[in-house]
Amino acid sequence: MSRIDPLNDAETRALMRALWRDAAARCMLLRPRPDHGLQCLSISPAMRASLGLAGSEIADVDLGHLLSAAGRQQLDDVIRQAEPFGHSGALVLQLPLAQGLARTAIDVRLSSMPETGGLILLSMTDSSSEPLPRVLADIDLQLPGFVYDMELLPGGGFRFRFVSRGVEVLLGLAPDEMTVDAARLLDRFDADDRDAFLALVTNQADDLKPANACFRMHHPGHGGSAWIEFRDRVRQLPDGTVRRVGYASDVTLRMELQTRQRQLAHYDPVTALPNRRLFLELLQHALELAERERQAVPLLVLDLDHFASVNDSYGREAVDELLREAARRMVTALRASDVIGRVGPDDFAVLLPTTESRSAAILVANKLLAALQEPMRLSAAGTVHLSASIGIAWFPDDATGLTELLRRAGVARDRAGRVRDTVVCYNDKGLDH
């Protein structure tokens, strides 16, 4: 059998025009160049339409107008290999496209055509990412985030089939960078949140549940971290492929507001100590733990003396300054394991979860009194001398429940207040200290 001579460029275009004019094939004919690059000889009308190229003429197209720099490099690297197509004569790739087209990337099949003198047929596969309409591409630039289409791979990996241009503003990554190397996204996560994101991806591949999660991420050109929320839906295709399609946006302001709301709900705005609500929650947890471990726990209730006189003489500003200084001194006098909270206007409570001896609890109480007895220099009131009264009740000896423990520590505190600068321990028979 005689070999057919290779077609020249004009004959190739004529042949492609005859084959592709009325066909729906999304194909491109490529010819290797001596410099190892590739030249596009012709492109089918269907592929033009799929990419959003103007016109329908079957003619050569500059690959620089179709592929991104990363896409051209990827294609050139393949052609430079000694046997790029192997024994099958074909190769499957995902190529990122240049900006301004209807798609950001395409899945293609490259087929060698040795009988044509080395021409290569590039065909878009049906699994290529769906085109982004032009109007949506324009809107994308105005969105405060980015849209993504992620394919979950076996073993917990993933790749991006599509990423909108908003990712450049949010994270400083180009869409084609992410479609070529999805791991670029992982570089933007804070260390602790990177593993949490990978765990989410792995779990979604198994349970197919939608995601709504926030992670700390950073933009290399911006200072500090931002909270980025990922919201997506997961679907499994007939071939078993799992896809996540969703939207990521900066929710730092919302997270800061929520943090502030939690702060206001659980902490005293003047002293920054746990408020009554949070302190009681911590106390209840400590009592439950002590009961399981069969341990004793002392509770101290403290009342500031002369508090009302400062308020009457100097006003609210002086009172707030006094409370902040008193809180600072008491925190300094306590250990890291101790818990102190402001449970009333001039009332504080202290939990000593690692103190089981009565003498040790009384020693801590006396340290608090000594810290408060030092003169306070207030900007609005001058020098103020403060005193306090402390009552102590023990779990489970004095009370076996939270409410009764608080009440009995309060009773001991009231008894101490008759003398001031005194520590009183509650017991059923009377006083001891």
C-alpha cells in the first residue's frame, strides 16, 4: 500500500472545512513547530462557539489568544517529551484558557495523527467545565468573592474545574493557577485551618453533605488573616465523580461582630471578667467534674466595701476605674487555674478548682484582701482606700448544688462584712476562719 503524502496547510484547511462545516465536533488541528511549540491550523465552528470566539470561519487561531501562559507552557512541555502520546496514541489534559473567553479551562484529548505527517487533533471532551456566560463573567468582577467548581479526587485530593476571577482580589491567586495546581489554594490557609479544610473535603467525598464553613486565610499583599466562608453544594455524577460547586467570600466583619456579641453576652464590659452568666456556667461544669472525681471545691464570694460612697461622691467614671483596677489586682493575685467573675455591681466570685485544703483557700482569700487594701490612685477621685469582705463555702461539705453553694458563700460573706477586711468560712455550726 502506498503512503499518502502529507497535506499542505491549504489542503488541510479545505479538508477540515468539508469535515467540520456541519458537524458539532469541538476540535482543533495542531502542527508541531521546529521550536517545539504548536501552531493551530484550523478550529471547528463548534469549538469557536463553545469558547465564545467571534465568527465561524475555519481558520488558524493564535494559541496565545486561546490559552493562558500556564496552558501554553503545559502544552509545550507535553510536546517536548520523547513519546508524549505513549502506546495509546492519545493524551488527556486540562488546559487553562486566556481571560475573556466563555470558559476558564477545557478538558481536551490530544490524538496523534502519524499518517498526516505528525499533525495533532485536539478535541474538547464532554466533561469540560461548563461555559460561564459573558454577562455572568462581567458580574463576577463585581462580586465580593469567587465562584468555584471543585472535583473531589480519590484519597482526599481535589482539583478545580472552574474558578471565577474574584479569587484574584480575595486571595491573590489567578484562576488558571488554581485550575492547573489546586494546591495553590492550600498555601493561603493559616496553619491550623489548612488541615480543617482538607478534613472537610475528605468528609464531603463520603457523606455528600453541603458545606458552610469559615477558615482563616491570607492574601500575600495584605496584612494579617481574613475569615473566608465556603458555601457549596455537593453532587455525585453518574460516573461516580463528586463535585463541589459553591461560593467563597470574606466574612471577617461578620465574624468580628459575632465575636463581639459573644464577648458582650459572656463578659463584663467594665472589667472584661466573666459575667454572672458565664461564671455560673463555669461553676456548674467544675462542680460536675468535682463530683465525678470525688473532690472538694471552694467558692469565694467577695464584696467591695465603700463602693457606694465612691459612686455617690465621684460618679460612674470613677466607679468604672475602681472596678477595673480592683479586677486587675485580683487577677494578678490568683493562679492561672483559678476563675474569677463579676457577678454583681460590687460583687465578685472566685472558683478555686485545684484547692482542696481549707487553709490553702483561706490563704488565697487573704492574698485578695491584701491586694485590694493597697491605696488606689484614681484619675477622677484621687487616692481611694478600699476594703472587702470574703465568704467561703465548700462543695460538697457545705452544699451539694450550685444554687445552695452560692447562697451559703453569700451568707459567709455577709457575716464577714460586719467586720470588713475579713474572711469567713461557712459551716452549719458557726464560723471558722
